[in-house]
Amino acid sequence: MTRDAAQRRYWTFYAAIKTIREEDKLSNAPICFEEKDQIGLLTLNRPKTINAVDQAMLESLHRLFDELQESGTVRVVILAGAGEKGFCSGMDIKESAPKLFEASCGQIYHYQSMASALIAKMRKIPQPIIAAIDGVAAGAGFSFALAADVRIITPRTRFNAAYINLGLGGADLASSYFLPRLIGAGRAHEFLLTGDFMSAQEAMALGGGKDLINKGGPPGSAAPQCVNLGRTSGAARLLPSMHYPI
């Protein structure tokens, strides 16, 4: 497949994602999933909270990734956030904080294990995951981004390991596993232990990827124009050139 053909194919997918995002605003489901041409379009669908992860979303994602593990038709998963504010702001503190102080140690461990197991499922499914990240990706949203195979970012993307700022450890939800492997241990520890935001420009520089950030698509898109979603064999697959650290 030529570069031009790959780009046309990508923008077809982008248009489909944009349409689904608009439809998602009318839905009350915590996530939305649609299969189109063997590509799974997964949208975190709580735009009023910048797609914060509540119990319902967590359970829905578990069920979906269990289904994807056995799917014989979905070849690629595109993960995006609904709305224009951001990708995912992390766990829903307004929901979880009151319960946290009333929960037993066993209940807290169960919830933490459930959240961590989701990250493991993201890595175990046979489909590659493309995270389309426009705006903030904090806490659990940061971990979702790290667990994806490819991260497509825009100039307004910002990453944040928010766990340390909440009084939690600086190694939550596999962030201490993935981040050092992507950007090196020194800078990774800095972001994990301070909770400082990583800008899109810093992310591109630390990853050593191509300078795609200045060639972004239309407003609200989560992908640079020169990204190739190409090479198919009856199903969508990723070109090796797409694999760049965050």
C-alpha cells in the first residue's frame, strides 16, 4: 500500500471515530464500541468528567477486553476519549474517595487488583491498540496510554502520573513498568515521583520519534496527518513506522 493510500485510509478511520464521538454524547453507556472493517473503535464515554474511570466503566472495559481476547474479526483497536476536553482524567475520585474511607483492606485490594488486571488485559489481547490522545491523559488515562501499542498525540496532549499527587505510590497501574521502558529510567522516575505534567513536545523529544507533532490534523483530531495506518491482508494492520514511544 502506498503512503497516499495509507493516509486516505487513515482519514476514513478518523472520520468514523469523529462520527462515533458525536453519537457517544447521546449515550449514557460508560464506553462505546463499534466494529468497522475489522477495526474496533473503543470510546471512553464520560465526557462530563473528562472520561474519568468509575466502577461501571472499569467493569465494562473488563468485559470488552475479555471478548476481544476471543474475537476472530477485530484486528486493531483504536482507543479514544469522548468529548473535546481530553482523553481520560484518571479514576473518578468523586465516586471512589467516599467509598475508600469506608472500605476494608480486602475491598481496597480487590478494587486495585481489578484496575491493574485491566492493564494486563490490554497487553494480552491479540489486537494492537492505537491510543488516540487529544488533551489530558492523567492517572489511569496515562496508564491506558502507556499500555497501548501506539500513541497518537496532538499539540495539546499532556500526560500526568497523578497518583503521587493523591498520596498514592508513584508506581500505580503499571506506570513504573512501562514508562522507564519508553523514555528511560531517569526521566521516568522524575515524572512518576513528582506528578509533573509531560507536554506533547516533551513526549515526542523523550521518545525520539518523528517530529509529527507539528503536522497535526484537523482541530480535535488525535492523529498527525503523516501517520500511516496501512498494510492490510484482509484486515487493518499497523506499519512498523507507526511504533514510536509516547
